[in-house]
Amino acid sequence: MGSARRSCVGCKKYFCKEHLNEHEQQLAIKFDNEIVRSHDQILNEIQKLEESNNLSVALFAQVEQWKQTTINKVEEAAERACHELTKLIDKQRIAIKKQLEPITKEIRSHREDENYFEDDIDRLQTKLNEIQRSIEQFVQKDTTKTVIVDNDQIDWNRIIYIREEQEDSEYFELHVWTKRNSPTNQSYILGWIKPEE
């Protein structure tokens, strides 16, 4: 009596009942060894990433390093601007003081000689009023004349950003832009993503 033959739905081969059972057991072992094990390994790697943050720590460290470098550059620029502003203030103060020197001499001379007339008083008062106006203009808080803070040139949303490449990409990048078309613009590859097969 011949045994009945049955076909495997997957490979389309025919087996007797006993061999079909063996074939199905081999498929179950192969499924466990290849598919389930690979899945579990990947899941384990993802859990390790969540626990250790090894990749994240390195990436955040790069962002933190960029932040410190940028802060240092901003502080240097502000220090330079303060130095230039101090020089400008000193220059204007000295110029006003020089305007006053001849008037001071003339006032002393008139007092020592006790020799002054209405014309002298009017003329000196006019000069003193001019100097007073210069001082008022100088101390006026009209920052548009002396201090220029230009943040419009900086796109703070694009100066540093994370960009994930297209779906078939193998990496994502950190872009650091300083100025448009600047040689200091940099792009870092931060991590690798295994593409789907």
C-alpha cells in the first residue's frame, strides 16, 4: 500500500506524510534560527541604544561642542564691538573737550583782566550752547547712530540643524552654517542607518 503524497505550499514539492512532517519541522527550526533570532538581535540592539545612548551621547556632544564654539565666537565679537565702541566714545569725548579748551582759556583771560563786554558774553554763551548741544547729542541714547546689532543676517533656525536623508539613505547629517557660501560651513555625518533590503 503506497503512502499518500502531499505538496508543500511554500516550495511546491511533494512529500509523504512522514517526510512532510519532517519538512515542516525543518522550516520551523529555520524560521526560529534565522528570522526570530535576527529579529530578537535587532530588538536587543535597539534596547541597548535606548539604555546606553552610545550613539546619542556622541551626537549630542558634537552639538554641545558647536554650541560652545559659537558662544566663544559671539563673545569675541561682542568684546570686539565693545572695544570699538569705547574707542568711538573716547574719540568723541576728546573732540568735545578740545572744542572747550579755547573757550576755557578765553574765560580765564577775561576774569583775570576783568575785561568783558556784552558781545563777549553773547559770543561765549553761543559757543557754550553749541558744545552743550554736542554733548546732548553724544549722550542721547540713539543707538542707531553708533551701535549696529545685525541679527538679521543669521538664520537661527538654519545655522545648525539635523537632516535625515532620503528613504534609501544610509546616514543622517548635522549641518553647521556660519555665513552663506562661507568656507567654514561644515556638514558632519552623524550616524549610519542600515538601509532596508
